[in-house]
Amino acid sequence: MYIDSHCHIHFPDLAKRLPEVLTNMKQAQVSHALCVAISLPDVPKVLTLVEKHPFLYASVGVHPGRKETPEPDVETLVRLAKHPKVVAIGETGLDYYHVKKDREWQIERFRVHIRAARACGKPLIIHARDAADDVITIMQEEGAGTDKGGPGGVMHCFSETMSIAKAAMSMGFYISFSGVVTFPNAKELQRVARAVPLEWMMIETDAPYLAPVPYRGKTNEPAYVALIAEYMAKLKGIPLTRFAGQTSSNFFKLFNIADENAKIISSGQI
């Protein structure tokens, strides 16, 4: 059993073929997926989707790379997070790749998300692109980590150094690997993946983006998280069942999800 800890199946490319996408998930033994909002107008679509399917969960937040979108405030995010299928705040963070200047609005938006997560007690989904040092600094300043009474969370689509991974884990943040780790030129990321303890690891597709080898360049979907798991288990030299079981258990633990699959994993039956 595998879990896609971060996807956007409400996006048009996947939403228009949703029955097929969900069938493919089942066939690939992907039991759950977290559908991540990237704007406030996104949220109703995400909630409608997850309400229909017990194996789908949601997060609420505004992506750091989008300036021209309704700005969130703490109260709005906390209110949205009360929905029973919402398990996280985000994705949020900093993106200096797409935002080259005038970054103060982005930094303030990140702080708002952290404050909302602290207020509602739900973990953060962190996006960091060309901004990892500032992301860690702001997380520390705002008390995002469990070391300062915050909710912790996950570093989504991780592509940073081991020092950044260690800093994040010290604050109670899991490290999530996407299809990028399967790319032949991702040698440094592969070294990081070998070094990150399995107890701090999750996997994701970020669908419809970043499809793993052999589908690189094509539309990604949650079923392909199984390919990432297979690659990662070989990379770390451990049985696939152990890798799948631990990363699934990590997902249920971080997002405080209790269902029959979580109980099976916790009991060691898979």
C-alpha cells in the first residue's frame, strides 16, 4: 500500500479524467492521497472532491508563487481548516525561482500560514524553491516546529541539501520526495534520500507535475507514487514492503488520520 502525500487532482488535466485517475490509483495499490489547494478559490473544488471519496484528504492554503490571488488571513485559514477532511495548512512557503523581487508580500503570506497552523494545530505543507535558508529562518522565527510548540509538517517535493533536511527534521518536519528523485541527473538528491531516516520520510507525486521515470515529461498522477516507492526502496536497499509501510505510517501520524488502513499498518500486518 502506498500513499500520495501531495497531489493536485482537482486541476483540469486530471479532473476531466478523474474516474480513470482513481481507478489507476486502486490498481497501483495507492490507498490514499492528499489533495492540496493552492489558492482560496481552489478550496471549494478541493473540498467537494474529498467529500465524495473517503480515501482523499485536503489541505487549505495559498501557494507562495502566486501574487494575483485573494490574500489569506489567519482567521480564514483557521475557519477552513475546521472541515473534517482538511488535515493540513498549505501549501505555503517561499518561491524565489518564480518571484525574483518584491518578496515582502510572499514572506508575510508565509508567516500568516504558520500562525494559522499554530492556531488550529494542523501541520504545514512547505514549498521551498531557491529559498530554503529563508524558509528555515522564518519557520524558526514563527515557531512552526514542534521544538517550539508548533505543529511541524512536511517539506514538500524536497530538492535541497542534507543540512536543510536536518534543520527541518530537528523542527519536526518530514521530508517528502517526488518523482524528481528518479531523474538520472538528480545525484545529489539521491544521496540525500539515502541519508534521510525512513522514519522521517514521505513520498508524493505533485501531480500533474514531475512524473517519475519512465513517464518523465508526461502528465503525472497519484498511481505513479508506486514507482517512486519502488525506486526509493532500491535506493535505500530495503524491502519495498518496509518502505511502503513506514512512509504510509508517517503520513497517518503527521496528519492525525485514523482509519482501518492506519490500524493495519500500526499493527505490523503489512
